[in-house]
Amino acid sequence: MLGAVCGLLLGLVLLSGLPQPVLAGPVDWQEVPVTSEGQQWWDRGSLRLNKNGNLTVLSRFQPPTPEAGADGKEVRPPASSLYVMELDCAQRLYRDTSVNGLPQWGSQWQASANDGLIESTIEAVCAAGEELLAGS
């Protein structure tokens, strides 16, 4: 009897320790105007208000595709990167809290520094998050 109970408990512990499937929702990419620096999108469905009263959002950056090589071969476009951005809309500052799924502990607040993609992303996300910010 004791062996059966121990076996049942061990089975429950092992089953509860298994990772649960992640159910990701569809993304709703919003593109900001393209610049010579590349393309950037933000996901409307990921827009959230965090505990600090700032907006967070998933964004994707795609560097520009280089020109064809001297040998005429077609050049592969560079890989895009995924960022989780935290935005301080009142001060127009941002910081990347995750890059390609890797946490960026202690990331510093930055101004857009005349980066048109970042400026457009901050503007669009802050406009879309006005209701969230008003309720905080």
C-alpha cells in the first residue's frame, strides 16, 4: 500500500514538472516607415502596461539587404532580431529588456538619438498605448 502511494506521488511530481505547452497568439505586426537603417515592426497584440507604469512591446528589426556582390550573386538578407522594448512615453525613452529571447538585465534607458526607426516606433506604440497609460 505504501509503495503504491509513493509511486502515485512520484508520478504526480514528475508529471507536474514537465513543461507545459506555450500557446502563442497571432502577432499583429505594425510597420513603421522604412529608413536607410532598415525596417522595424511592433506587435500590437503584445502591447502591455508593466508594474512601473511603462509600456512594453515586442518589436522586430530587419537591417537593409546589402547590394549584390561584385560577382553578381544574390545576397541573402540579414537575419532580423526580436526585441522586447520598455517605453517611457512621457520622456520618450526606451530600453531593450530582451533581445532574441535573451534577457538584458540592467539595460539602460536611451533616447532615440535621431534613429528614425526608434523614433517612429516610440511614437506609434505610445499613441496606441494611450488608453493603457490613462488607466494607470
